[in-house]
Amino acid sequence: MAIVTPMKTPAETSLEGAFARLRDTLPGAAAERRAAFARYAERGLPHRRVEEWKYTDLRAALRDAAPLAERPAAVPAGAPDLGAPRFLIANGHVLSAPASLPAGVTAVSLREALTAGHPALSALGDPLAAGNAAVELNTAFMTDGIILTVESGVTVTEPLHLAFVNEGSQPFATAARVLVMVGGGASVTLLETHQGPAGVAYQPNTMVEIVAGDGARVDHARLNGEGDAAIVLSSLSLRLGRETELTSVNGVFGAALSRHQVFATFAGESAKASINGLALLSRTQHADSTLVVDHAEPGGESRELFRTVVDDEAAGVFQGKIIVRQKAQKTDGRMMSGALLLGEASAMYNKPELEIFADDVACAHGATCGALDEDLLFYLMARGLPKPEAEALLLQAFVGEVVETVSNEAMREVLTGRIESWLKARAAR
Amino acid sequence: MIEIRNLVVEIEGQRILDGLNLTVKDGEVAAIMGPNGSGKSTLSYVVAGREDYEVLDGEVLLNGENILEMAPDERAAAGVFLAFQYPLEIPGVGTMTFLKAAMNAQRRHRGEPELATADFMKRVNNAAEGLGISKDMLKRALNVGFSGGEKKRMEILQMALLQPAFCILDETDSGLDIDALKIVADGVNALRSPDRSFLVITHYQRLLNHIVPDTVHVMAKGRIVKSGGKELALELEANGYADYRNLAA
Ligand SMILES: Nc1ncnc2c1ncn2[C@@H]1O[C@H](COP(=O)(O)OP(=O)(O)OP(=O)(O)O)[C@@H](O)[C@H]1O
Ligand SMILES: [Mg+2]
């Protein structure tokens, strides 16, 4: 029998070399990192013949793996001011933390925690994401990040802003990791923004894990405002306790290629989660939203609403899988992905999936994909709106439905502003 | 005002308008009546500029200028307004946002400055009050969840705000209750003026009791087959279209 050894791509070879060089100098014990890298290396970079990466061929896209970025000397500009206490994470390194944190909130840098030890570290890592290349590579290379803890029963009125800023004129990679432990009955709003330079093919790979205790309330909103040449991997792990309520909204505007993965586990009874997303894509942008929603306990409610606008030769991907375990009776899951294709070469790949092992559940999914409604356009134009303005109004309404699910006003404004400039740029072409 | 000459229109290879001629003078209210499927809505869409139709021949002159090559928004700016037979629901687009966008778009087309918010609000509230349109309706997405009659009233509100020169009302009376019919008719009558013309498409004489037309035209098989004064509508109400179906053949 012939043994087939797949050829390593230059990126895979670089990753291996980088890991061999860095594994003993990165903070914390090397054992976990080695195990994670080994899990990644088993299959290497995922490509289109790997089912979960069918529409986003990372092996083909990542021509080479850029070197891991050093801690920048100066504080890069560009992070939006959301009027909230802000953690600045630059090129994967924590540069600053708020001078004072709201009562009941504590924060420690991941680097410190890994070096000196921290009780929350045992919560790092999501079994639902095991073997996922982006997650394993983040675990293998994670440089720094934040461990945030919200005490049980505390209502944090001020939102907390995690501002990820990237800077550099040559390609570089980042691997930041954030862990948020929300105590039982606590309530917190987390805002995540990501930006970086235009024209540089940098490669951020971030992971945020939110572990929410029983009865906790978490509102999470994220902005992908990365530079136009970036290849961006991001993973969000959500573990929900009993009667936890969580909302997470992701807005995608930036990056040449992005893949946002959400792993949500309903680990306690009667938890509720809304996981939503919007994306406005143009040129040759490629944006992938991949969700795995695992209902492990009964009575859970999950809602997913994704809206994608695709112009030019851009492509959108939505993959959503709802798993309902045998025990998870009375689960109510509803997943909806809609896309508007504006260009003749625009593409959208929708793949909703249900895996149901319980018998008493209500689950539904739907996917739509099409052009703007000609009749609606005519109606608006017949009232005097020029075509670009009529189109913009309809597009704004289409993605606006997702923006409305963001509870934080400052973040809603940032997203609305991004949508408006995207539409203006489109109308000006 | 408007002069339609020998208009020939097809859709998917099927002839719908077959050499239609019609003139509506400045300040005139013309009514069109005709059997279902005779092409009345098609005519209104073609004048407003909907794209699906193939215009094979003819002209539509608005104050002497052929508008057939214009985009719908340009025609609107030139003064054409169509109150749709079936107004569309536009989810996610607030009624006020839409009204403001429409009014300002037309003003820009004409080189006029945009309306100040206070001025805009005043105009909308005044016009809405006259048409019995509630503040709550104005807060909702355009036409979404509106009743059939509410949608028709919203069309007339738009007409009142946009102050067009040539207004086509395509079965604006259908779906209206007796009181609403009166309100809408009053709204239209208030807009009648020597430099504004109307083309009122209807199946029922009842509307024409309220909006008294100067001329009545019978349309059959894509042509105007008979024209007359307001008494023609009464005659149709009594006798039906039997005499005219054959005329077009
Ligand atoms: N998109 C289309 N495709 C094919 N045929 C069409 C289309 N639109 C209209 N028609 C046909 O054109 C003819 C005229 O339709 P139109 O809607 O103009 O009639 P109408 O006079 O307004 O009728 P009604 O009184 O019922 O409103 C009908 O036979 C109709 O079926
Ligand atoms: Mg009709």
C-alpha cells in the first residue's frame, strides 16, 4: 500500500518552523500549546475538501504564514471611542487597560495569567471547537489577551470595550485570546472592534471565549473593520448556563478574506441566545460566518439572523449547524440567512444544517438569496428617488434589521456609520 | 399636459397596448374605464416608466417632451405621479424616511434646496390630518401591515406632498370604505388646479360622483374605443362593456 504524504504548503512549513522556534518562549507551559499544534498538524491547513471549510479554502488563501507580530512600541491609532472603558490590544499584545474598572469587574492580562497561573485558565478551551484549525492555531500561538471576570450578581452598567488594533507595513500574524467569565446572575455588555492597515496582507487570528453562569445576561457586539488585504480568522466560544440570556452580533466590513466562527453550547437548561450577523462585501472580498449551536440541555431557545449584501465579485458564506442532543427536549431553534446579490459575479453560499436527536423540539431554518426586488425599486424610483438612492434605502433596511438587535447605542451608531459609508462609496462608483 | 400617440406595448411577446391615443389637457380630469385586463394598469406603468414593458411604437409627450426614454425618477421629477393599484410594502423603510427621501430627491432634481426638518414635519402632519392618516401609521415601515384602504390613503398623501403635474390614480377607490372614499376624493379635489391634470382609472361610477371628470374614456383591448363627457360613465354603469368589446376587435 502506498503511503500518501500530503505535500506541505509554504504556509504550513512556516507555521511548523515558527512553532518550533516560539513554543518555549511564548508565555505559560508549552505542553498545552504542543497538544494544540499537534491537533492542528494532523490535518494541516483546512481546504475545500474538508467539509466545514468547503467554501473557504484556507490552505489556498494563505500563501504563506506571516511571522507573529512583536509587541508594538507605540500605541497605534484608529480604535473607535465608544465612550466605554477600553482595553487596547495591538498586534495581539495588551497595550493598555482602563485606569479603573466598574465595580465587580477584574481583569488580568493573559500573558500574566499564563506566566504566573490563574484559576480561570482551566476554563480556557472549548470542546465544541476541538480540532478546528483556527482555534488550535490560536491556542498554539496565543501571545496575550485579557481574562475578564464579572462577579456573580453584578450588573455592569458601563459596556466594556475590547479594541483590537493592528499596525504594520509588512505582513504579520497575531494570536490574541480573550476569556470572559460572567458570574451567575451578572449582566455585562462587551464590545469588540477590530481594525488594521489597508493594503497589508496581515493575518489576525483571535479567539474570544465567554463563559456565562446561570441566569447571566451578556450582550456582545463585534465590528470587523480590518484592512482590505487582511486574512482574518476569528472564533467566538459561548458557553451558556441555566437561564442565561445572550446576544451576539457581528458586523463585517473589512478584510480580503474573513472567517468568523461561533461555537455556542447550551450547557444549562432554558438558556436563550441570539446570534446575528451582517456583512457588506465588495470587490473580491470573501466573508464566511460559520456557526455551531449545540443544544445539550432542555428548553433552550436559539435565534440566528444573518444578512449579507454581496457586490462585485465578492462572496459570502453562511454555514449554520444546530445540534439538538437527545436530552435537549423542548428546544426551540430558528436560523435565517438572507443574502442580496448586487453584482453579476457576486456569490453567496448558504448551508444551514439541523442535527436533531430529541423528538419534542421546534427547529427551523431558512436561506434566501437573490437580487434586489425590482418592483420595490420601481416604486421608490416612481416617487423620484434616483436608482442608487433607492437601492441604498432598500439595502440599509435589509441589514438594518440586524443592527437593531445591537443593544448598545454607541455600537449601533458605529455600525450604521459604516453601512452609510459603504453605501455612499457604492453609489459613487 | 399629456399626449399619448399610437402607443404600442408588449410584454413577453403579448400585445397589451395596441395603438393607444389619449390626450389630457391642462387642468383636465380624465377618467378611464374598461374591462379587466384591457390594459389600464399597463398604460399607467408605461407612463410612469416601469421597465418590464417593450414599447414598440408611439410617444408619450408631457408638455411636448417625449418621456419614454426617461428613467422613472426623472419622470417623477418632471411631474408624473402614479398612485398604484397595489401599493407595495417596504419592510425596514420608515414611512417618514421614505417621504423625506422622495420629497428631497425631487427637489434636488429641480435644483431646489432640501426641506428643513421642521418644514417637512409640518407639511406631512397637515396633509396626513386631512386624509385621516394617524401619527402611528407614519411611524411604521412604509405600507407594512397597512390595510388596503390605508395603503390607498398613503398614496394620496404622497401625491399631496409631491405636488405632481400629472397624476394617475389606478383604482384608488378599490378597497376604500364609503367614508374613506369621500376623504380621498376630497383630497384629490383639493389638488385640482388649472395646471394639474388627472387620469383616474376606475371601475365604478361611484368615485366619479365625488371626483367629477371632464372626460370619460373607454378602454378595451389596449385602445381607447370611445370618449365622451361624464354622462358616458353613467351609460357604462347601466349597460356594461358589451358594446365596446367588439369595437376593439
Ligand atoms: N407581467 C406580465 N406578464 C404577462 N402578462 C401581463 C403582465 N402584466 C400584465 N399582463 C397582461 O396584460 C393584460 C392587461 O393587464 P392590466 O393589468 O394592464 O389590465 P387592467 O386593465 O389594469 O385590468 P384590471 O381592471 O383587472 O386592473 C392582462 O391580460 C394581463 O394578464
Ligand atoms: Mg389594473
